[in-house]
Amino acid sequence: MTLSKIYGFNKCSEMGNDLLAPCIFLAGCNLRCPYCMNHKLVDQFALKEVDINVIKDYVLKEKSKWFMISGGEPTCNSTEELINLIKTVKEWGCKIGMATNGTNKSILSELLPYLNYVAMDIKSSRDKIYHNIGCTNGLFNVIYSKCILASEKYKRDDFDYEIRTTLFPEFVNREDVKEIGTLLRKDDKWVLQRFRATAPVIFRNQVNTISYTDEEVNELLKIAKNYSDNVVVKYV
């Protein structure tokens, strides 16, 4: 049985829903977000594989209840190998969370029965933005993914999700927050992630992009609260 290869391991990461958990990172992504700080995973540059047995030993020793899979974009891996990886970690006694950009809707649908938590990005309300970073019909796919997440939560007591939106000024403005908000339920957790102009990022010129001020972030937060009763602001 072959598993997705692992190229990063954090013993303790914020996985969503106010939980901390071990987190692994898989390589590859179908998008090229200019503010991405995991560009080595995205471009698959000079990566060194992490031995899964090292991760297993840590998880069993710490008796971890949750485990997070991130990237890159996990759904760019072989679906069969990714499911095998999830099943293997579940055998260690963990519930599984996964971070995704939501654009590979059919693959996400196949994975959902094996997952207990999903943190999904909605990067903008404009399909042109998705097209420019590498995914035709990306917004449609993300909207579809949001619907299947809500459906999965309705069917299962052991599943939940959150929506994440990075406040990158070129992707998200007041109108984008309003449009994204219309896609959400009032009880959806919506995480507004503050963009930080820092290196390393995929496109180094983005370190010169001016972040929203505290006042501007608070204004966007106020707008978002019209659509969700569970909005928080965090740093990326």
C-alpha cells in the first residue's frame, strides 16, 4: 500500500476550531497565490521526505487526538495514496483534519467520508482572481465544495469545517467580503487571515504589498459579521 509522500512535519500547529495538533505537509499545488509562504512545497523545490515512522512514534507517544494534513494542496496528490495516508493515521487513533483550497471539488468529495475537519480557503469572490492564479472555473468549484462541506456537517456529528479568507488587498476588498459572506451560513466559522508582507513568498515582489491597517481590518471584520456569527481575525 503506497501513501502520499510527506515533506514537512510540525509537532504542534493550529489546525482550526481552536485545536492544536501535529501537522504534515504534502507537496504540489494547482494555484500560485502570490503571498504563499510554502513556495518550496508548491514548486516542489529541494524537498526532503519525512519518514512516516518518525511521525507515528511522536503521535503515539503524545497520544494525539487530532492530526492535520496541509500543503501545498493535499488534493493534488494521488487520491488513492492520500486516502491510504488518512486511513493509516486514523489507525493511530487520530481524528483527521485537512486544509484545502477547495478547487478540486470531486477529489474533496471522495475524501470527505474519511475526514473529521476541513479548513477551506475562499480566496476571493472574483473568478478572474482564480483564473489568474491558475484555476479556470475556480470560484465555481469552491462554491460547490462549500456546499458539500455544509451537507457533510448536516449528515455527521463527527464532522465540521471552517472557511478561511486571507485579507490580501489585491484579492479581497469590502465588496469581496460581502460576496463571500453571501456564500456562508450564519453558524459557519469564518477566519479572516491577516496578510503579512514578509519573505519568503512565491512572488518576492509581494513583500512590498501594503497590508491592511488595523482600522481597515476591523472594518472588514464588521462587514463579515453581518454574514456569520462566528468570525475571527488571525495572522497567516
